[in-house]
Amino acid sequence: MPGLFDAAGWIGGALVAIAYVLVSSRRLSAESPAFQALNILGAAMVGIASLHQHAMPSAGWNLVWVLIGLQSFLGTVLRRSHPRATLTHRKAESTQPEPAARELAAA
């Protein structure tokens, strides 16, 4: 069974590296679900292998990486499934005057 955990760690590390190369070479957007999925799966696999080896700092940071990836993935999926809500939110933000402009208007 140790060989399975070692393989998971190597494959997970490769997935994270592949995701980084694809984004760095602009073949994949950092906001794409594919990039987030590669990161989540890779970090989870490295985290499980680290946990098996009792490498708690690595396991802990990979858990953090998975949580960040999940948050980004869910945000991307929600923005894609509700584009009008995002557009309305952005439009409302863009109509708000800048803080300096508000101060000048109040003076």
C-alpha cells in the first residue's frame, strides 16, 4: 500500500506542475474550472501522500491549497451559471464614484 501513496504524491505534484505550466504559457486561464480542478486534485493527492508519511506541515498546507482551489472553483462556476448577477454587480460597482470624487463633491 505505501507504493499507492507514493504514486498519489508524485501524480498530484505533476498535476499541480502541469496546471502552473499551462497558466504560465497562457494555454489555460487561471480563472478556468480546468485549472482549479487540476490544482484541487493535485493538492489533495499530495496532501494524502503527505498525511500518510506523517509530514503534517505539507499535509496542512495542501489542505489550505485545496480549500483555496475549491473557493475559486465554486466562484468561477457560480459566475458562469449566473452571468447577469455578476454583470449587474459589476455595473453597480462601476457607477459608484471614486472615494476622492465623493470627497470633492461633498466639499
